[in-house]
Amino acid sequence: MQTKSLTDIRNLLIDMDGVLYHGNAPVPGAREFVAWAEERGLGFLLFTNNSTLTPEQYVLKIAKMGIMVTPEHIFTSAQATAMYLPRLVPPGAALYVIGQDGLRVALTEAGYRFADSDVSAVVVGMDTQLTYEKLCLATLAIRAGALFVATNPDVTFPSERGIIPGNGAALAAIETATGVKPIMVGKPERAIFEIALARLGALAENTAMIGDRPETDVLGGQQAGLMTIHVLTGVANRADLAASGLTPDWVFDDLPALREAWVAASAGADRQP
């Protein structure tokens, strides 16, 4: 079996929360790594399960950290959900949505409308303004027969304050109250990786997923046939990674360590006869 090398990578899917930043605080080396990837001519998407912001809002957010990209470089679970939902519910149908701008804008652009009752589906994404009433409306709609769709399963979220509840925590409450498991769209589901690869015009075999969560980034990347890189700046440390039973192709302390190893691998490849 041929050993994988960082020099085999032509495209990157780069997670954001925990890899590029924590909340509004950049991770050291993130700006330099993204600029280096672009200078190297790598295709890349900033690829997040966080559905709270639109691509345009993400561009503004990370520009404040010195990371300069266009909306075309951003791909979120909100966008993937809006692209996947027509397989389940036709555009024009009424939805009850728990989520923020990123999800609501994507669903509106896909032709859906919003209501509090008599809906075809309940769609749940990360919502930092989550209330008991929102959980009640979601529960009532699902118990009345609406589909239960979720942008992503992440139970926690890396912030400047530390690890806090993620979308999966809200999903657990609704699932407990309804007895219904959500239809999941975001990482680690294969569909979101296939859509991302199509956006890049990339092949799975020369694309790598960089992330900080074994259960979404590593698992999803492996299931989609990508190379996987785990960085230790986010949710999962080495013990968490070992406990997951998943083995990424590479593990690095941070993006500067990844870049250093990549440069060294490239220099070694250049010296080969």
C-alpha cells in the first residue's frame, strides 16, 4: 500500500470553528496558513457545520482576523441543507426553523417559507437565541407529522469562553421530546462532502479535510474517501482522538506545524531523483 504524503494534496476542505478561530479570536497561524494555501495554488473551501452566518457574513468575520477570502470560498451546513432539502420537501413548502441568518437566508433563497405551525418540516441549526418556546414549537410540529431535519450534529462548540453547547444539544432535547431522530445533512454525512467536492471541482483522492472533531471531520472525510488532517487547536485533544477509535492520516498541534511539515515534505519531494 502506498504511503500518503502531504505533497499528494491538491485541494483542502478547512473547518473553521476550532481550526481558524474560537468565536472571534483567531487561532495563531490561521491567516498565514490560508494565505500560503492560496499562494501554493491549492483549491480550498472553508467548510463549516456552523449554520449561523451567511457566506458574506463569514467573509466579514474572518477579514477582521486578516483572513481574506471571497464568499465562493465559504461552504456551510446551512447551504448544504438548502441544497439537500428539495429531496425531502418541495420548495414553496412551509418550514418551522430554529436557526440564525445563515440558515434562514439559505432556505429563503431556495424558495421555502416559514411558519410556526402546519409545516412540512422542522429544520434546526445552531441558534444562540434558543428558547423553551422554540423547542415547544419544534416538538409540536414534529409530533404532528412534520419531518425533522438538522444542519449538523455537533454537541459542543469551541468559543472564547471554552467549550459550550452546540446544535447537537438542542437536537437532543427535541429528539427526547418527540422520539424522532433528525435527518442529518452536515458533516459527517457523505452528501455534504460530495456537494463540497463538486463545488471545488475536486477529486476525493487528492483532497484533504482539516478539522478538529474526529466524529465529524475525520469520520466524514474518511467516509467520503478524503485524506484527513486533525489539528489540536479545537474540541478534541489527543486523548479524545484516541478514544474515538478514528485514525486520521496526520495529526498536528496547529496549522503552523502542518505548514512546516508540508514545506519539508515538498522540499524532500523536490530532491528526489
